[in-house]
Amino acid sequence: MAAVSSAKSSSALKWVSLIVLIGQTTALVLTLRYSQTQKSHPSDGPKYLSSTAVLMAEIVKFFTCVAVLGYQNKWNFGRLLRDFDGRDSLKVGVPALLYVVQNNLLFLALSKLDAATYQVTYQLKILTTAFFSVTMLNKKLDLIKWMSLILLTFGVALVQLPKSAESPSLAADEKAFGADNRPQKSAGDGFVGLFAILAACCSSGFAGVYLEKILKTSQVQLWVRNLQLAFFSIFGAFAMTLLYDWAQLQQWGFFHGYNWIIWMVIALQAYGGLVIALVVKYADNILKGFAVSLSILLSSFVSWAFLADFVPSLTFTLGASIVILSTFLYGYEPKRLVQPAERCVEMKKKNCQCRQLIGRIWLFSRYSTGWACNLHADYTELVASNCVSNKLSAIEGSRHKRRFFLTTFLRNPIDRFISEFTHVSERGATWGRARLFCGDRSPTSEELPACFDPKVGWRNISLDEFLSCPYNLAFNRQTRMLSDLNLVNCYNSSSMDSTVRDRIMLESAKFNLRHFAFFGLKENMTESQFLFEKTFGLTFDSDLALWNRSKSAHIIPTDRQLGQIRQRNLLDLELYAFARRVFKLRLSKTKKLR
């Protein structure tokens, strides 16, 4: 029931955020149009500078985020600064600067192209967003969704076709400028405008998906991300203001032409960015594109019904119908039948396979597959090799595509290392027959020298001997098994600086662990069992805490040995501290959902 409730809550937040975005975008378009068309006396000089409005919107957004975070932290900005990660903040520098460039490109495009051409061409950002979502986020779009994207673009293009013969606004423009005084557009202007808007479409798609990836693959608060985004955008917008409007700034000043309409535009622009961040957090970036497209239809309706500067035509009606149809098509998800699972029965020691009624295995242990392939139960080998999938196909008697959800248990690195030593001294190294598969091959003897004579093994060795080998795979084993070793040239430790190599491995392990469907802590077996059962909707026949035995209890290392163990497993110690924080967060959220 908790999972169902969570899904409904997430779905509600998704649609609420989309509705708010539609309203905000519509209001911004209408007020922005009014601010650009409002009449002023010639002696008042030019209208306000749009680049200054962009800059002010980012400043408003920045201080709004500061206020919200200050309130959340009880105005303890010292604690907020301590939690602020400078390296993490740099991630949003890319989308922040791209958004600033995008806004300035759109102003350039509007100075070279008519509004209809601009609006129609700018809808290509929906397709660029879909493209980057597929390539960067590995999203799978079925044929219906691709067709809906094409229909959406075609429908909005129909809506925005020029209607000069029917629009009273064009007649008013002719009266104001005169037939000979209207701005003349050259072929070069058209090319520059088209290039600018196409570049803006690509910038919008890439920046939006990049931001979506950051938000959905990070534990950083949404308000912190927005603060980081606004911080970098301020510098970019300020640079653009000086670059494009320095002469007018000197002559007329920064706030020339400002009134309450301009400040309303700034507020809508500032908080619109926050709304978009909520949309990509709870929905996705393609749905954001649909919401903006629907707001164009709503803006057109308000312009026709209340502002009397737009007359809907046959093409508008047809395009609106196509857009509405494409929206429903994209949101349609066919119901899928889920096969119930049989009770999982232990086949033999440490070897279980849970099957659906149709015979497919949906849960299995590493012993029944990984070891059968001579693979270690580590991330690199399981992902790089097809042996596990082939083994399951052989057991099931059929071959089909599989999607794997990884689970694991971690334990205190000191206890784990001592337990590893006990196991090795009694039975030999557990990785002795492992292929250590990485980069399409196993490591050479030069890359990973043996710490023991294969004929003798490590039976009956001392703890000091176990600690003395620099190539001992027991060192930082949890970090190595959870990281993608392809990022550090596999087991070739001489290919890069050891400090850099260790940091890459650790960050990779943290990233992968955070995306595991489940991980538990051996020191918190009761809580781990609760989290596992609520995550997968399963129930254990007995308490996991009853099976929390260890061989390390009777080994008492000296202070010197304990110091060496800590020094040899610094990465594991940092990874375990990270795992405890994430585990605590997951546990807290799961309990709240109940």
C-alpha cells in the first residue's frame, strides 16, 4: 500500500507542477508581449533593455533561494555553507551558462525573424529535448511517443502559421509604420535569425536534459541546485548585458524604461525557472515541452478573447486539435499484466532462484550464476559479461532480454577485512579462480601480480603476512567491487596517479551504490530487512538478524595491525560512511511513506 500511495503522490505532483508551469508560461508570454507593445513618448527614449530584465530575474531567483534555504536551516547560514560542495556546484555551470546564451540567442532571433517564424521554428526544442533524453538519459520512447512528438511539432506549426489576412494586429502595424517605413528584412537577417533559433533549440534541449540528469541522480536539495544555477547565471547574464548593451547602459542607465509591468515580467521569469526545475524533478523534460506548447495555445486564446489582437483560423483549430491529441498519446501507458511469483525456496546452500509462474527467474543469488561463470560478484564483471544472462537462459530454457536490478549488503570495513582474512587463512583466497573480467579481458600477471603461490595458497598465513602484499584484493574490496573499473583502466594501476585513481574509484562506487535498487548494512540487519521488504513488496520467512554471524569475532588484532587495516582500507571507510548516510535517508523516507 505504501508503494501505491507513493506512486499516486508522485503522479499528483507531476501533473500539479505541469499545470502551474502552463499558467506561469502563459502569464509570462502575455505580460512580456504587453511590455514590448506598450506605447511610450518619443522623448522617453528606447524601451527597457531585455538583457537587464534577464539579469534581474536571475538575481531575484538567487535571493529567493537564499531566503528559502535560510528558513529551512533556521537562518544558520554557517551550517549551509559547511554543507555546500564547491565541486558539486560546478556541475550546474554548464546548463546555467547555456540558458543565458539561449535567452540572448532568442532575442537575437526575434530581431531578425518575424514572430510566426520564430515560434514555429522554436518548437524544434521539443525534438532536441527528446533526442538528448534518449542519448543522455537512455530513455526508451516507443513508436507512439515518437509519433506524438512529430504530431506535436506539426500541430504547433499549424497553429503558428502567419494569418496576415485575418489578423488586425498587422493592419495596426502598417498604420503605425506606413508601407514604406516597416523594417526591411534581408536574406542575411533571415539566415542569422534562423541560425540563432536553431542554436537556441539545441542549447535548450541539451541544458534541460543535463539539468534533469543532475536533479535525478543527486541527493542535493532542489533549492540548493536552483541557488547554484542562479549563481552562475548571474555572471553569464551580466557579461551578456555588458557585451550587447554597454553603450545604452551608459546613456540611459540600467533601469531605464522600468515600470510595474517590467517587474512583473521579471518575477514571472525568475519563478518560472523554479517551476521548470520542479517539473523536471517530478515529471520529465519532454512533458515540460508539451506544457509550454499548450501554454502557447492558451496564450493565443486569451489574445483572441480578451486582447482582440488574434483571430483563430482553420489552421489554428486543426493545429490545436492535433496538439491535444498528441498530448494524450504521449501520456498514454498501456496496462501490463504482472505475473505473480511463487514462494522462493532454497535449492541448496547459498543458492536460491525465485521463479514466476511462467517459469522466468526474477530473483537469484550470485552463487547460482556469477560463481558458475567464474565471475566475482562485482559491478564491473556482472555488467561487462553476458555470462550471467546466458546462464539464466540455460536454466529457464528460453532466451529473452533482461533488465537487472542490483542489490547488495555492506559491512563495517574493519570487520569485513578481518573476516576476509579468516576465510582466506582457512580456505584460501575466494578470488583465486575469478576471471576479474574488465575491458574485455582478465588482468595480466604484470598488472596484478599474485600475492601467493597458487600451489600452496594462503592457508594458515598470519595477519601480518596478509597485510604485507600491496596487491592484496582484500584492500578496499567493497569500493573496488562497486565501482566501474573501466574508468581507471581496469587493474592497470600504473596508468594514472594513485590518488586520482582512488578518487575516481570511490566516486564511481558511490554513484553506483546510490542507484542500486537496494543495499543493506550488516550492522543494521533488522532495518535492512524492513527496507528490502518495503522496496520489493516481499516478506522473509525468518529474521535476517538471526543469520548475522561472522568469523571475525574471535580475531583480535593489535593496535599496530588495526592501524594498518585502517590505512589499507581508507576508501572503504569513506564509502561506508557515505552508505550509512544514504541508508539512513532511504530508511527515513520509507518509514514516512508508511
